[in-house]
Amino acid sequence: MTSLKFSTSLARMGAAAAAVLAPVVAFAQDTAAPAAADAASAAAAAAPAMTVDKGDTTWMLLSSVLVLLMIVPGLALFYGGLVRAKNMLSVMMQVMTIAAVAMVVWVVYGYSLAFTDGGSLNSFVGGFSKVFLAGVDVTTMSESFTKGVAIPELVFVCFQMTFAAITPGLIIGAFAERIKFSAVILFTILWLTFIYFPIAHMVWFWGGPSAYTAPAGLIYGFGAIDFAGGTVVHINAGIAGLVGCIMVGKRTGFGRDMMAPHSMTLTMVGTSLLWVGWFGFNAGSNLEANAYAALAMINTFVATAAAILSWSIAETFTRGKASMLGAASGAVAGLVVITPAAGFVGPMGAVVMGLIVSPVCYFFVSTVKNKFGYDDTADVFGVHGIGGIIGALLTGVFVNPALGGAGIVDYSTADFAASYAGTATQVLAQAKGVLVTLVWSGVGSAILYKVVDIIVGLRVPVEAEREGLDLASHGEAAYHS
């Protein structure tokens, strides 16, 4: 993703003004004409005209809709099937309302904080120059990863808005079945503001191919690469989920009562919708409909497939049977691990990443969680957090052209030559990005949970939890017998 926004309307206005004023200036002061011409030429060279392709625009519009499909109904059904029947509706309501809140916050100030220059704070967060989408209209454009190629800025706003809408929705799976609805909404607003928007800025804000020397976000400046959100979305949400499930506390009866998923059918349907929508998530992050989008697409296919198989194999060896829950978990783990690498690694690298991620995630959800006793309802940390960390680090390995990767693009060269500084160098850059994300989101989320607890309280009363949040929080039920 890129954050360079070009306003062609301003460029045209400037050119028109120069054309109108040139005769006047020449008449008044002939000696100024050569200097004015030179300045105009320099300005034109510094701000090349952007080309918008209808195919790219169409692909990005479709990708935005595909990511929405991931949220509703995909994520809502995936999480809904994993909880008990009495909490099904509450989880769907939380996911849908979180998305709605995020979309409104995004256009009011989120886009500006994530994708504009933040001045003295630019390493960490953007500024307020595009609050209420000021200056964003049908004439402004966002440059892609090819110099001079752009999409309408409103399309970029929509695409990135869906990322902001799904990420806090991922978090609530960690403490489902016992969180107050009001706490969910307040936490979403605060978390987006102080955690998501700064992390998105740190990872994805840069000058773009036409201004690659412009100030960039902190993690981008490390040399870390994240194609579609391994740090921004999955590590960010995963660690926030872990902190949240610890601070909210365990479900009443956890470890004593039966808390099995009430509908693996719905979870499988949700998983399938996530997989379909994820093609917009990953391949859409290329911002162009070209071969790199195709690379991200095939990687999203094969990494997910490999992860399903490796999770099923791990279960077969450890418990004697492969489960549908395991296959669904493996699918999500594969989607998560390939997210930061989708447009950078080759298909064989993607397969290896998928094979690696599931056994590690399975170990965390089946052993580590039980060892430490935290109640991560939908294994948000075990799958998204751990899978995101593995993906971010392995991206630094398999981006190597010698391993079939695309290499690291050097935008300072005339032809954007791809290079690779070495495994140690790139993995270190990736690790620094992971560490900053873990600390920023982990510590920041803990503070925000405490603030929310003070203001509205985090947890529903025990009686409401036993009754089920469908009735207690919303006065209706997902099912009627």
C-alpha cells in the first residue's frame, strides 16, 4: 500500500494560472520570463501527471467490497459459530457495529491520521490536513507502486477503510461472551484512534514512487515490508486481544462448564467467506491489476491450502483425529501468515510458510493457552497474533529472489531494480517492526481497556453472562426453539 496522494485538480489549476499570468508577467518584466519558464518546468518534473487505468480502478472497487465480505458476514459467522448459542447474535452485532463505527471514524479523521504527513510527529502518526476528507474529491488521486500510475483517491479511502473496519472486529473474539456492548463501542473508537491509525501510518506511510525520499513512517523507515497487514492488522489485533482477555477475565464457568462451539457449520461458512474475501485483502493491496496482484492471489490460495493440511496433520498426530475446527483454524492461520508476504514471496515460499504456521499456532492454542490459563475465546492471539509474527519474520526470508521472492524494490533506481540485502538484514528489519507493534499495541491497549473499565465497565454482570448476551444485551435471540 502507498500513501502518496496527488491532487490533479490543484496541478491543473496551477498550470492554468501560470498560462494566464505568463503574458502579464512578460509584458511587465521581460527578464522574468526565462526564470518563470524554468520554474514551471521544474514543477512539472517534480509532479508528473498521474495516469488512471479503469481496470485498476475496477479491481480496487471490487477488492474493497471483498474485504467488506470478510467482515459481514464472514467474520461475524466465523466468530458466531465458535461461541455458545446464547451469544451468537451478540457477536454478530458486535462485529457489524464495530465496522459501522470504524467507517464513520475513518472518514472523519482516521484517514488523515493514517495517510498524511504528521510534521514533527510524522514517524508515528499523520496530521489533520484531511480531516472530514478535506481536499479529497473525484479529481484527486493516489499513486500506486508504479511511478505515474494512480487510482482515484476515494477508491483508496474506501479500500483502507475496510481494513480499519475489520481489525478491531478481530479483537473482540478474544473476550467474546462476557464483554459489555457499550465497552466494545468505546474501546473501538479509542483503539482505532491511538493504536490502529498510528500503526498503519508507521508501516504504510511513505512518499510513493514519485517522492520516495519524502519522510516516511517509523516502521517503513526500518526497511520492514508488510504487503497487506501482518503487523497493522494481525499482530496489532492479536496482542490487543491477548491483553483484553486477561483484563476482562475468564468466562464464568471457564474450565468447568461445557463451552464448545455451538455451530461448526456456521464457522465453516464464515471461514469460507473469509478466504474468498481475503483475495481482496491481499491481491487488492497491490493497488493495480497486474502480475503482482496475480502473485498475491496464488499465494493466498496455496499458503491457505498448505496450512489447512498441516493443521490437520498436527491434530491427527496429537489427538488421533483431524477436526473441522482445526481445518478452519488452519485456513485462517494460513491466510494470516501470507498477508504480509503476499506480493513479495514466490508460490513455493508461500507453501512453506503455510506448512510452518499451523503447527506453531496449534501449539499455542492447545498447549500454551492451557498452560497459562488465559481465556482467549476464539484464539485471536494464538492464530492472528502468532500467525502474524511468523508471517512478518518469514517474509524477510522468502522475499529473497534466490528463494523465488520478488526482492526489495529500490525506488532510487531508474528502473526500480529489486535487490536483497541478506536474510539477517531483512529479518532484523522485520523483527523491529514486530517489536514496535507488540509494544505499542500491547501497552496502549492495556491503558485503553483500563480507561474503558473506569468509564463504562468492561464486563457484564454474572447474571447477564449466564443468561446469554443475546437477551441480556440486545433483547433478542439468534435462535427460537
